[in-house]
Amino acid sequence: MGSKVDPIEIKANIGGDVDEALTRLGLESGAGREREIWFLDDLTEGLAPALPLLNSGVILRLRRPKEHGGKEDSTVKLRPCRRSQLVSMWDTSRKHDPEYRIEGDWSRKRHALAASCVAELKPGTIDRALDGAVSGLFSEPQRAFLSDCSDIRFTFTGVSVLGPIASMQWKDFAVGEVDHLTAERWTVSGMDFLELSIRIETGADDAATEQHRLEKQVQHLDLEFDTSKDPKTDRVMKHLAGLD
């Protein structure tokens, strides 16, 4: 049986001027943790729909610190996913395996379930992927997870890399009544995003309460919400693929 209580990540995407928003949040615009992010999908010309992995709820992501030589990782994620597609050993988060987790993904009225599997990569692995060698990016558990649970079949040799996206992250700060906040800024090709998030471990009722508190605090600071209906990952990938 699946876990009765999944962790829930609550997100608030901020619109308007990001530098001004950071000032109101008490964050220094250049003082966060800097990383680079890439996504992967099949960019074969003429596909309908385009970005078939993303359209099937499969997200492939690479991350590394901006300073080369630091810890790199790859992530495979199903979002949105159905509880019923998380078969066999994948139907619940495993406390002894922090690299695999199931969690709610809430952004205002959009509530989804997500399941993800992360693998640490040796320094330099992403550079080789950018040169076209993607075979070493994803571990056997990640491949098994996709084979068992995803709704689309594909080979990693057929995917291409989109990016990089410049990411800056601030962790574990408080604004008003809301603490343990994370903020992340993405900038790429003229796009600029700021996302606030908190993680709740105690169920949907508590998550709803904390979501209300977070959104109230955003309004109290006179910040505006991003009104797009699409997650920022979808928007960035479509932009990088020339689809917007």
C-alpha cells in the first residue's frame, strides 16, 4: 500500500520585478547558492506533441554548482503522476533511500503528485553530456523507475539537452510568520522567475494551512503572484525549444 501521508512541497511563484521582490523578502540578489540546470527531451522535428517526454509527465534534469568540480546530480521525475502508475517497489517513499521520494506538488490551486529519483554524478559528467554522451547520466535505479512507471518508452540516445538555466537558491529563511522558506531564482534567455517554497511533512490539512499563510505573507509584502497556469519548468523548456 502507498504511504497515507506524503510530504507536500508548497510553491508560490512571484511575478513582476524579481530584484525588487528579493529586496522585500530581505534577500541579497547575489548572495544565494549558484547552480546551473539543464533539462532533456526529444527534439525531433515534426513531433506532435512537441517535447513528448514533458507532455507525458517525464522530466529529466541535470544540476551542478556554477563552480565546476562540485557535486553534480541527475533527476528523473514523474509529474503529474498517478498513484496507480507507481507500481511494485515504487508505490511508497523509502526512508532508507532518500534518493527516491513521492510528494505533493502544490502551486496555488494546482495540486499534483510527483515522484522522483536522484543520482549523484561524478564531476565532469555533465560536460560529457553536453558533448553528446548522455549514456552515463542516469543510474540503473533511475532507468528501472522509468521503465516500471512512466507512460512513455524512449531511449536516452534520442534525447537532447536544453539549457543551461542559471539558478540561485536561498534556504531556510523566514518572512513574517512563515519560516523554513526556500527561494529559487531562474534566469535564462530573457526569462526571470522567482519561486518561494516550503515543505510540509504532516499531511494535506496542515499543508493547506501553511499555503494560506505563505500566500497571505506574499500579499502582505505587496508582491504579485505569477498568473501563468503552467509550471515554470514547462515554460522554460518550451522557450528553450523555440515553442513559445
